[in-house]
Amino acid sequence: MEIIERSKRDNNFEIAVKGKLDTNSAPELEDYINKNFLQVPVPICHNIIIDLSEVNYISSSGVRVIIATYKGCLAKADKGFSLYIKKPSDFCKQVFETIGIAQYLTFIK
């Protein structure tokens, strides 16, 4: 898995994830999101955009990171925090729909 930071501007923190998001790589993504977005003392961005268009596989560990990020943003919703999933691959979208979390996530193009 590769994490590419695209921007920290216009109130958006956008990252792209490439490859497999599984047991081996999910902790790296979670740590990256926490250190750069959720646990920042004075955030410069309130929206996190995670581009999953090049994730060809997501395991339950990867889904857990997405859910944890969603819950982290939900806990700070009163401060304007939001999570957006950008262009999820067909595989990711199918997994989200199958396990029932697609209805809670906001997808963007």
C-alpha cells in the first residue's frame, strides 16, 4: 500500500491510497490519519478526503480504519469534521455495500 498526500488546503485534507488495504497496511493508514488529521491539536483542515480509486483489495482491517476515521469525524462533527470517500474502486464499494456501511459514508467524484 502507498499513501499519497494530495493537499492540505481549502479546509480539505486529501490523501490517495494505492494497492491493498489489508492487515499489513491498515495500521499504517490509521496511524497516518491520526497523526495528520484526527489528533492534530489545532487542525488546519476539517474535511478528510480519502481517494480509494486505486485500492484493488480491502480487508476487514482496512474497513475498520475507514469506520474508525468515520467515528473520529463524527465525534468532532460539532467542530465541522467530515469524512469523504473519493471514487472508491468497485471492489471497495461492493465491500462497503455488502457489510452495510455504504449508507453512512459520503462518496464523492
